[in-house]
Amino acid sequence: MGAANRRWCMASSDYRWRINSRPRFTVLEMGEYMAADDGPRETMLRDMRFERLSRTLIYRFLRPAVTRFLTSPTRDRGILHRCRATLEHEIAAASNPQQRENLTYELRALQAFEGSLNALEMAGLNFEPAQAAPPLRIEGVTVSVQPTAHIRVRRPRGTDLAGAIVVDVAKGIALKSDEAVARRSDGMRHAAVLVHEYVAGALGPDGAKPSPDHSIIFHSHRQERVCAPSGYRRMLRNVEAACRNIARSWEGIQPPANFDLNLARTRR
């Protein structure tokens, strides 16, 4: 049986690789890419073009709870308490060690979010549920934003201000140098610029003014809050130039040494 036929007969659980025919980033990944040196950039692109399939921590209880908490009229802490109770119940009931470990990470992420609320600086902000919107298309690259919530700042005089927030609940890697910390913050600023672009496209038609100050990336473990800078247009042009280079080079990216075509499927 030929390789193509073997792949056709395989169950989805048998695949180990996914070949992405087009470049796709999350907004956080694009921010990280923009802040990286050339070597790490090459590795990121190779890993995204030839994606190793594995179980990932998706925070399936925490993410919706954070959205419900932010958008509740009174910032109801009971929402977070109920999320904690659910996670504790799921941990006690888990029979799979990996599942139990993932749920424990999720519980720790909830605790980190609760401890970060002062750093979030929510005073004066009205959070609203984020409606589904298409991803950004930048020079041949798809960038998915998926905000945690939309933001509205109502003003008695003048136009309301519109924004959005992406809450990153993942712990991430501990950074050991000032340079790495500065690079991380630069990546968050680039991501916030793309959140602003999302806001301009998704929320602009209702008359509100997209606001860089309210296009926010928030990392709860680090208690770091970054918004788009006032000079965001220069950063956006840099993102557009990087995306043009990514789109041009995508087909020429070579697979890693351990890549196995017989265990791969293609995503168009």
C-alpha cells in the first residue's frame, strides 16, 4: 500500500504531525515572533509549518470563568469560587495521571489570576462578552486574536472608547535575564498592537473609537499588563513586513530531522 493510501486509512489518533499549508499564528505567538532573534524565529516557523501533535493544556474550565467574571456587572468572585470547586472535584475524580496533572496546573492558574486582580487595573472599564470575529489577515498570514472580553469606556462627552483584552493564564518559562524580560514585554506590546487592529475591525462600526490604551495583553502569573503604545503604527508596519517574509518563505521551510511524512496530515 502506498504512503498516500496508508495516510488515508489511518485513524486521526494515529497521526503525529500536521503540515500547515498556510501560516497561522495566535496573537500571542505573533508577538513572541516579533520580539525574537533570527535563530528562534526560524525554529518557530519550522515548528508551526510542521506541527508536532500533542496534548496541550487548554484551561477549559478557567478561560470561560475568567470571561464570565470580567463581564459580570459586579465582578462576582463567586464565579471564580465555583470554578475552583469544579476543578477540585475534577481533580479528585480524575483517573488519568496526566489529566489530574493538567487540572492541577489549571487550578494553580486560577489562583494566580485571583492574586493578580489589582494589577489588572479594572477601574472605569466596562467589560463585555466578545462576539465571534474573523481572524486578522496580514500580508498572507492569519492571526487569531480571540479576546477574553471586549472593553467599553463610556464618556459623558465625546465618543465612547472601545478596546479588548487578552488574558494569558499560562505560567510560561521563568526568565533569568533583564534582556529576556525586556524581550517578553516587547512581544506583549506587539500583540497589543494586533489587539488594537482587531478592535478597529470588529468594534469600529458601532461608533466607538478604537483606543490603544484599552487594547490590552495581561499575563496573570507575572501580573504584567501591557497596552498598545500611542506610536503603534510603526510597530504594525514591522508586523506587516515580517508577515510578507513569512508568506514568501513558508513553502520552502524544511521539516525537522525526526519528521515522518507517513504519520502526517495536511491542514489547508
